[in-house]
Amino acid sequence: MNDEQPRGLPPEHAPARKAGGAASAKPTLKTIAEITGFAVTTVSRALADAPQIALETRRKVRAAADAIGYLPDRAAQRLRTGRTNVISLVLDPHEEILGYATSVISGLSSALRGTAYHLVITPHFSDTPDADPVRHILRNRMADGMVFSRTEPQDERIKLLNENGFPFVCHGRTELASPHPYVDYDNFGFAYQAVKKLIAAGCNRLWTLLPPERFTFCHHMRHGFMTAVREEGVAFEIASGITLDNSPHEIQSWLLQRLGQDDRPDGLLCGGETSAMAAIAAVHDRGLTLGRDIHLVAKQTSGIFDQIRPAVPVVYEDLEAAGRLMGEILLKRISGVTDMTELQVVQPAV
């Protein structure tokens, strides 16, 4: 008999309940099997989101489990299967992108909805090595998969995870010879488009602020910026001694001083909304008029710039979509997919 073939009680029958509506006992796999008509082994595998079980079967079993308030014994489940049903998102506390955590968590949660997995946040602090939270999760087997960002060209975290065969996906690419799952944004395209917008506005002395040199997307942004300014033959400046990781106050103070000099730039390219708002404040405090004396193009990742007046030209990065894509890719990787054409995505700059 096929394990997936429904048997026993019809699906509409619920377990017997005591007077007053209370369940006669804690719901078990057997309870769900009686409700759905599937074998207990099928129910167990369906709740574990086993890819061998038909998607429709998994949905029916999950719906029945949710309806009766079934909660698995996590400790026993982990002992039996070696799986935690946890996805760990390693988050860095940085101010570069407004709403980064909220958007990525929303997207990841959307991808994991209806599966056996739940999301756990693992913080990483700037005064500790990047690999510390990764080692902690690996050493204690605290998750079945991992998500992290701010990748470097020779990222030690990715080397470590590849060596251990641990499923992961990162937000950003590397220059490692070993391929790995990732979702990235076309930062070359962003910087290139932003320069073209500034040129179209009449700017001929361009300025930009880059991420810290150690991150891969810094090199992509610089490449896009330099390609465009060389094509156009305009004067340019890349800020030195300050990066997108500096605080908004530091960026504002630095740019306020720069805008007071005779050779000030007339076009600003900002790689995030935080730095863009700091730049707008510096322009205002210097007594200049945005859109007339000086122009600005920003990378938009939230709805905040829809409310800025005068309106600021933007190039958009969809972080919620990035989170959803990372969740979908990680689920594929956990299920055994190794084809990198299914595990690598670059979001376009639009």
C-alpha cells in the first residue's frame, strides 16, 4: 500500500473531544493521521517538509496540524533526525541601509511560511571576528541553514561553511574559486545608472561615498562609477577617510566641510538612504539648493524617499525580494540541490 494513499477516517473527522470543546489528549502524529487518512510515516515526513512527499499532501497535513494545534517535540525530533528546523539569519548592526533587517526578515519569513522551518536571529557585533557567529552555530549545530550578508572577496565564513558542507546563502558575492549560493544586487549597474542621471542633470564634478574597501560590493560600486565617469569624461572624486559605514552625523559633517570649498562637487552619488539624508542635511546647512546648486542620486531601499521634497532621483534595490529569494535558495540547498544556476541570483538595478 502506498504510504501517501489516504486511509482510515475521512479528513473531515476530528479527534474526539471532551465536553466543553477541550481536546481529549495532546495532538500527536497519529491524531493527524486519523484526520487526514494518511499513514503516520507520511504525516511525519510531510511535517518535515520532505521533498519526496507530494506538495499537496504536505499542505493537507500541515493544515490539519495547524487546525488542531499540533506542536512537535523539538528535543525528541532533533535527537531522532539530527535536524533543528531552524534557519539562522546572522545580522550586523550597521546604519548603511534603512530597514535592512525588517525587509530581509519579511522576505525570508515569506519563503519559509508553510514549511517546517522557523527563523532565528543571530547577532554579529563589529568588535568581534565575522566568523565567530558562524563557528558558534556550526559547533553547536544550532541551525539547518544559515543566511548572512556583507560578503568579502575571500570570505572566511564561506570557506568554513563549504568545508563543513553546511547549507547557506549569502547576500553578496565573493571572488572565491569555489562556487556558492548567493543573492546579490547589481551595484555596478546602480553606480553606472546614477552617474548617467547626474550627467543628464547637468553635473560635471561628481562625488561618491563607497562602502568599506573590504566588502565585495565596494569594488562593484567603484567599477560602475569609474566606468561611467570615464565614458562621460567628467571630473570626479571618491571620498577618502570616510565610508558608508560611518554614522550619519560623521557623513554630514565631512560633506558640510567639503561643500564649503571652491571646487565643491555639483553631483552626489549616495549608496544608501542614510548617507543620502546626511548629504541632504549638509547641502541645506551649507545654504545650497538641492536640484539647482547641487544634484543627488540615491539608492532607495525603503519608502522614505517617496516623501522627500524636492524629489530625489533614485535607483531601487528590493530588499524584501532579496530576502524571499535567499529563503527559496536556502530551502533548495537544504533539500540537496547543487546546480548553481538554481542557487545564484543577481537582482537588477532599476
